[in-house]
Amino acid sequence: MTAGVPRAVLRPGDWVSFDGGEHQVLAFAGTSVRLRAQGGGEQVVLAAYLMAAPDFAVTGGEAAPGVEPFGLLDSLPTEVLAAARDWERHVVEVETGLAPDAAPGGSPRPEYDPQGRTLAQRTQAKASELGVGVRTIDRMRGQYRQQGLWGLVDRRAVRAQEATGRADARLVVVARQVIEAETHASTGTRGRLIRRVTKAVEDAYGPGVVALPGRSAFYKLIDALTEGRHTFGSAVTRRQAANRPERPFTPTFAARPGEQVQVDSTPIDVMVVLESGMQARADLTIAVDVATRSICAAVLRPVGTKAVDAALLLARMLVPEPMRPGWAAALRMSASRLPHARLLDVDARMELAAARPVIVPDTIVIDGGKVFVSETFTRACARLGVSVQDCRPGTPTDKGIVEATFDAVNTLFCQHVAGYTGSNTQLRGDRVAEEAVWTVPDLQDLLDEWLLCGWQARPHDALRDPYFPRRVLSPNDKYAALVAAAGYLPVTLTGEDYLELLPVAWRAVNDYGIQIDYRTYDDPGLGPYRRQHSGVTARRGLWAVHYDPYDLTRVFVRTPDGWVTAQWTHLPMISAPFADFTWRHARRLTAQAGRDDTSETEVARVLDALLTRAQDGPPVDKATARVAARNRVAAAARRATVPEAPPADQDEAEEAGEAIAEVIPLGIFDARAEADRWPS
């Protein structure tokens, strides 16, 4: 213990602050203390519990000295620390009569001898020796008693070491406010920021009231206050740094598959070729399971994700692929004898897809985007008992796992694809559009294959065996382990549930069928229900008709005997499936041409011409190009994307250089050519 520093003690009879009141110490019994409150009540508490209370203090007693901040002492300049040690020598001599560096057995100087001089006389002698006032000596003694050597350090030197130096506190406060306002502004220079700070200080306190530092000192102050904020760097990095939570970041944890699934959408860093020949980026919407890091579903669409895309993502996530409409046809195609070029690859993918884990979510975390907060998505989640949790605005760390997954997709997949754009314009090449060769359906095909064969089987650094931390697991391995630990496996949805997740329209079943947006659908299975009441009084007897917005060639009608699939009556006039936005665009083109946009036949002819132009060449305008491209993507998503290869004998003939006989086409009836001969 430092000489001359009294030890704080607790004695019977002392008054202490404890538990929100004043108590008197009556007695000690081992490690216990008996206290009496001012109101007369008594209690016995442990001494350690008493002294650990936040409001404990000895009333009117000597406060316990604190431990010197040795780390701060080491950071002081040599001359400042030497001056503090010199003051320590004088203070100890006043308190004890001997300096700390006195030789053993030495005698104190007469003016500081405690045997012949009082403390007041010794203090006066030291003040005369140093040429300072008595109050200065008393202040140094008090600071040394409470803080040790740190209490004797010159505070001016400490302030000079702080980030703001000796700048006026009012200037520092205003400068921080101006720097905070630069978070969402375009990046400027230090000179612009200094002018804004100067003007803000003058507006707040008046001209000349607050002293402003010189030019060099002002620049140092700005650099100190903007440390780590990227105020003069990248605007994107600056906003990302501002979004980081101030509190300690706690990683999201889930103990079983589906406990939490994070969903988000972002433009993918690959330029794709639309069916019209235009180059653009596509939106990637994914759902990531927190517990296993499995990508439950991933959907690519031309930029402009719609609310129904989120609902279809939920359907793909909850319904295994073998149960979806069209899977049986895909299996028949893969098992056929036709010489498909990727027959083996398709078989392998179908085998992996059938064994792919289907995760039923308990909670889905979304970012509040208009795509996910729509009635289509929230109603589907409510019907399935899935809880939807919104993130806080401007807080991407609430769904940090899906954000990190996007980065992993860009690193592991996108950068190896032709047409990669980089994460920002500074990393983008100058001929990215020329390198783009993949269409959205082709890129979706590649992405699905990579997810099945690459991501799900690839070891993930965040998935480790708790008993063998060095063992890194893949999403499939983690899923198997957690399912065994949970002891149950959620039952997935069925094909009918997939239809339930599709948007619904309430229509009457008439003699001619069902009409939706000037389109007529009919099927022999609707015969018993024509002009009949559905039994749903709340809907005035109308029937529930479910439809896929990306394939309007058919609808699904709910009947008491099951589902009835009704085809569009004008489907033979159309060369390919079409989406709802394609139909709306065809109606606009019909009206612009002076035709009746409510006539199903007229719109069907324009729609067929639109799809034909999309197949034969670029459309005449950008709006038509975008609509046609989006329609081709939607149509491709509905069919099995299995490209056909030329027959084997044709390949062998071409390799051998043999001439292939001229093919004479047969006279087949051409509906389009025949329709052109009719008067319009």
C-alpha cells in the first residue's frame, strides 16, 4: 500500500447507504453484518453482498482509494509522467516526512519531520518550497489519495492527447452533428465539411462566439471525428457502417430446421440476355434456413419482383418437386428414348431434387419490402401457420444470414458465369454486356444445378459439429443431424396445397365456361357446375378459380368433387404460354391499333403476333421487348427445361463430313397464314 494513504474501513456504528436507504452497522459475525434501518428494522446480510450493492457507500466516511490506471500512465509522454512522479515525491514527503526515494534509515528534513511539525506546517513549508499556494498542495494530496499517480498528471496534457485536443466542446458537438448528416449525402471533401461546420457553429452561437481552430488544427479535428465513418470515402460503405448496431452483435441461432427462415430479394450480379436480345440484370429471391444454411428455394425473374413471386417462392419451398404439377411429365421425358443431350444430367438432377430436404418454416423473417408485406404473401403464411417477422427499418443485421448468403452466391457462383458485373461499378468491366450469353431460364437452370450439387453438398464454415469443432458440415449433413436431434420431421404440403398457394379469383361457371379478364376457360369437367351455386354464400355463389400469373393458358377450379383444370378456349391461336403482364400489354397494343381490346379473338391475334415477333426477332419497341422477355422467362419456368440434341446419326454424318440429304417439307396446314387471308 502507498505510504500515507489511509485504508477505508467499516466499523460498528458507521452509517451506510444500502438497498435504497440509510442503515447503521450494529455488529459483525464472521462474514455477516447486522444492519439497522432508520425505521428500526434489522437484517443480517453477507459482507460481500453488502459491499457489492450498487448504492453501497459509507456515509461520512473515507472513500476507498481506486487502483491507478496503469494503461493510461503508459500512454503519457515521458515529460508529463516525470512531472507527475515529481509531484508524488513532494506529496509523500508532506504526508510521511520522507520522500519515496529516501535511503533506508534516513531522517526527514526538519521542516517535514512529523515529530516536530504538524501537517499544516509541513504543507506550508512545501508550498513555500515550490512557490505555490497551500490550496494547491492540499488539492494534490486529495487527488493522490483517491487516484494515486494518475491524480497528479497535468490534465492539459491529457486533453491534448484526446481525439478532439483542445477544441471547444461546443464546436465538437456541432461538428459531430454535421458529420452525422453526411451519412446519406454524396461524398464531399474536407474543405466542404469545414465550411458547413463553421456555418452551423455561427448559426447556433453567433459569429465569433466559439473560437475556431486554425486550418491545420481544423483538419486534424475533422480527421479525428470522422475516424472509421468513411465520410470522405465510398458512400455505400459509409451507409453500411452507419447501419451497424451500436450494441453487441448477437448472431441469429436456430436449433432445428425451419425454426427461422430468412427471405430477401436482390439483383444478381450477372448480365443476362432477354429473349428480345436486350441485356439486363435479374432479381434473385431466396429463402435461407438459419439452422442448416440450406437454400430452401431460389427464383430468378427479370428485374421487378412481384408480390406473387414471393408467394410462389413459398409454394416451391413447402411443396417437394415430385408433388408439383408437371413433375410426372418431366419424369416421362427423362425416361423416354429420345436422344436428349443432357439426359444423364437431368436424371441426376431429378434424383437430387427428389431427395432435397423440404423445410417447413415456423418463422419467416422479411425486410419489410413491398413484395413481402403484400396481402398475397402474408395471407399465404397465415393460412399455413407461418409467423412473419419484420426487420427493423435500415437494419440489415436483423437478417444477416441471408445477406451473407447473397455474398456467397456472388462469390461461389456468379463470378464464374459469363456476364459477371461485379458487386459495384468500380469492379465492373467495360464489355460486360458483350460477354452476356445466358438467358434467364438458362441461368435459372445453372443456379438450380449448382444449388443441388454444389451448395447443399459443400461444407459450410458456420456449420460445425459441437463435439468435433474441426469438422465442417454441409447443409445436407446438418439437416440430417438436426432432424435426428429434433426427433420429428414436419409433413410437407401436397400438390393440391401448391394450387392453394396460387392467386384466386371468384367467377361464375356459365354455359360458355369461366371468364377472367376477357379470357374464356372451359373444360368438359365443368358440365355439372354450369349455372350452379357454389355454396359459398359470402361470395354470392361464385366459384374459386386459382391461376398461375406466369401461365394463363389454364386455370384450376375448385369443385366439390376435386380440382378441374380448364384450358383457355383460344389456346390453339397462341404459339406459346403467356403471363398476365403479356396479356395486359397485348390489350394495350390492340387498343392502340384501333381494335376492340375487349374482344378475346382480337387480343388473341395481337398476342400471337407479339409472341411470334419475340421468337423471330427483336420487338419493335422497348416496352414490347421487356414484356416479351418476361413472358418467355415465365413460360420457361413452367416447363421442363431439357434442350433437345440432334439425332445421333446426324451428328455422326456432320463429323464425317458427309452431305446431308435435302429435307423436303410436307404441306402442313399453317393456321397463321390461313388467318392472314381472312378479312380483318
